[in-house]
Amino acid sequence: MALRPEFATADPTIIMSENAKEWESIWTDPVDERKHTIEQLECARRRALMGDLDPIDMDMLNDALRATSASKAKGLDQLSPTDIDRLPTVAKAEQLDIIAECKRHLAWPRQISATKCAIVPKPVPARGDRVLGMLPLPVKLWSRARGDVCSMWSAGLSDHWDTAVKSSSALRAGLLRAVLDEAGIEIGASAMTLLLDIEKFYDTVSLVI
């Protein structure tokens, strides 16, 4: 974010305080109360208990370790994929036991339930900041190991008109729609394209579904 002139300063405390004010207003849902949010999350948890996924095994864990970059910033647990990859097999098996226990309870340990965030300025000429979340390593590994399941679920929700899918870009979507518009005009049809650029869209999506 660009600080107002009266806040022009190099003091990191003041800068972070101003950033916190901006993002708190975005992340605080004025409609849904905390109690309602928790009720909906508990409902999702009960549905998840009815799922039946095979447990994550050693091969899946090793694949997830190889697919997770060791150069990325660490989460609050300060663990990198290299730390786990260097463990003996028996210690890796204990990691799998921990992940299995988390699945049984459908909850992460309190020690890794928080995500460290970095606020990074967007490149010029864009304005504002974007927030990068640094997940704890167990959460990263679980996400990698379950990536195929999530991809199949996501693919099942998309339709022919949906351009917000993997490997799609704004340019590709724009060109495709321009071609469709031209084709429509050639056959005497009317065409209209509406383009929306919603700022901080995902940051403002409510947790309550």
C-alpha cells in the first residue's frame, strides 16, 4: 500500500501498523459473526468425516517432499523439506503418523495452525500490496500429497465457459472471447463482452459458504 503523505516514514513499526489497519478492514467480515463462521466450519468438518481417502503413505510423502521447493520461505515451524527428507525412514514414518492423526481429528495441532504472512508490494504500474502466506511444512506436504484429489474436484466444477481454470490466462480468455464475438458478428448475431477486474477478490471471500 502507498502510505499517506503524513505517514511517509522509514519506521517499520509505523509502516506495519498502517498495513495492519488496511488488511484488518478487508479480512474482518462485517456480516458473518465468529459464532456463525465456526458453526459452518463444523458443518464442513462433519461432511469431511464421511469422506474415505486412502492414508498418505511413504511414497506419497517422498513425492510431496520432492515437489516442495526448499528455497521457499519457511512457516512458523521453521522446517524445510530438506529437514524432513534427511530424516531416517523410521522418523518419516512418525511424520506420517502425525498426519494420519490430524486427519482423524480433522484439525492441525495448535502449534502449526497459524500462517505467517508477508506483505509484498505489487510491481509497477500496479498499486497496492499482495499477501503471501507461508504455511507450516506439514500443511504444505499434506496439500502436495492431496493435490490430485483437489485437482479432480476442481476440474469437476468447471464448464466450457469457465476460463478461471488451470493453464488459462487473462490474455488467452480475452482472445478467445474476441474470436467468438467476431464469429457472432459474421453470422449476424449480437455480441457483448463484460470484463471485470476485482481487486483483492480472494481476500474478501467469506469463510462462511
